[in-house]
Amino acid sequence: MPDLAVEINELYVVAHYLTKVTDDYTEAAQLVLGCTPPAANAPWTSMVPQWESLRSSVTDILNDTVKNLTDTATKLNQTADNYAATDQAVADEFHSLQQQDQQQWRQDQ
């Protein structure tokens, strides 16, 4: 790849690993959501509403992170795809101009 070109493969690699991290956050959110508050007859039962609120907040944060990581991975893939399409279009145009130049040079001889 040219020195100044974007390393398209690196965008795909990062998107791939973000997807793997997203899986971990999804699992964590499910585990937190699956936690149950302390027994209803225990002395700390007055804290159950606060505990449930905390569980909900942590789950929301994890789910928001999943959404952000997913969106980022999607955008990286789109960027790589768009760059590849643009790069190919530029390469095709350059090749076409080269052929025109070569044809012109042959006529000038």
C-alpha cells in the first residue's frame, strides 16, 4: 500500500475487535440484569429499591456502551468500504488517463 494511503485492513481489524468487545459488554449487561436483590426478609430489604436502581443504571451504561461500540464498528466498516470504493475509482480514473496519455504519445510519434 502507498505510504500515504489509509490502511483499510486496519479499519476492518479494529471493527472486528470492537465487535468482540461488544460481545463482552452484552454478556456483562445480561449478568448484571440477572442479579436478584437480597432476600425480602433480610434486614437490608429497605435498600432493595436503591439496589434495583443501581442495577438498572449499571445495565443502562453497559447497554449504551454496546450501542456505541456497535455504531463505531459499523462506521469503521463503512469508512473502509467507502475508502476502498473511492480508492478503486481513483485508480480506475488514473489508469484511464494513463491509457489516454499513451495513446496520445503514440499519435505524436
